[in-house]
Amino acid sequence: TGPGGQISNWEEADEIAASHPKVLGSSPYILGQGMLQSGNAVTGSLIRGIQPDREPQVSELLPSKMVEGSFDSLVPGEFGIILGNDLAWQLDVKVGDKVAVIAPKGQVTPAGIVPRIKRFNVVGLFDLGMHEYDSGLAIAHVRDMQVLLKMKGQVSGLRLKLDEIDHAPSVRRQLQDGLGEGFSVSDWTRQHANFFRAL
């Protein structure tokens, strides 16, 4: 990722990362938070913007856990959204319904800050079997998230998949050297350090 959790020139970083012999795939993403509303039901959720044609390169989990719809249903400009099963239950929505997504970064007006609100169409449901994700994660197209969050041409970062899980620390150091100071590279051994230390 980059300074402030955003990358402007992500294509350049993508080329550098993809050229590493141990990197099997990469995919840009945007990770944001928002409120989802349907009728009187309102709940907070993480919203991940993905590039559907590239997400399977880095994630074997989500595509195989779709209950209804598919990643192909996320078409830029159509503002489709895929919800976890439990999240859809909380909002009392199904495929074909609409939800309002309220972004925390609003527009500044003379009357104060007005939240950014966009209606999304529910185009799919997933069930990972983990309540934390099924009740608190929504998936949208990365370009629609760029519109919602006013991140034109920017992403939060790149996710990478490696040939071997144990290579992550060494690949992280090599990519950090190759990308330079304008980027920050992390890996699973750092993100979940306390968990693995406990084991």
C-alpha cells in the first residue's frame, strides 16, 4: 500500500510485484467502511472494492463460497454489491433488492458535512462460514468504490499471492527494496504476528 493507505500509481507497483518469480498473482483493492441501509435496518460494514477478473488470482476462498450470483455480476458503473449471508439477513434483503451505502467521508457544504450516499443493487450473496465476515463484509467493483470514496485512479493497495506461504517475509523485503520508500509492504507474518506467536 502507499502513504495514507492509498496508491495513485498502482499499475507501476503492480508491474514490479508481478515480475517477482515467487508472485503468482496480484489484484488491486479498495478497503473502506460504511453504513448500509435498507428500510429501517442500518448496519456498519467493511466494503472491499475488487477487480472481479483478477480477484481469483489472489483469493481461492470467496469465488467458491458464493451462494447466489458471481463476481461477474460486478460491472463497473452499475453499482452492484455482494453481501455476506448474515449481513443480508440483518438488512432483510435478497438478490435484486437495493441498499443505500453511506460513506463516512462526506461533502463539505456551507451547512456542514453531508454524507455521500449511493444506492447499490444486491447482485450476489456469499457464505464463508465465519460470522465476522458473513455479517460485516460487502464486495463491490473497485471502480464503483473509487466513485463512492472519490478516489479517482487510486486504490488502497495490491494483494499478492505467492508460490509458498513461508516465502512471504523474504518476498516482502525484496519488494520493499524494489518499490522504494513511497510504498509499504506487509505480509501475513506481520499482520497476524500475535496469533502465530501464541501458537
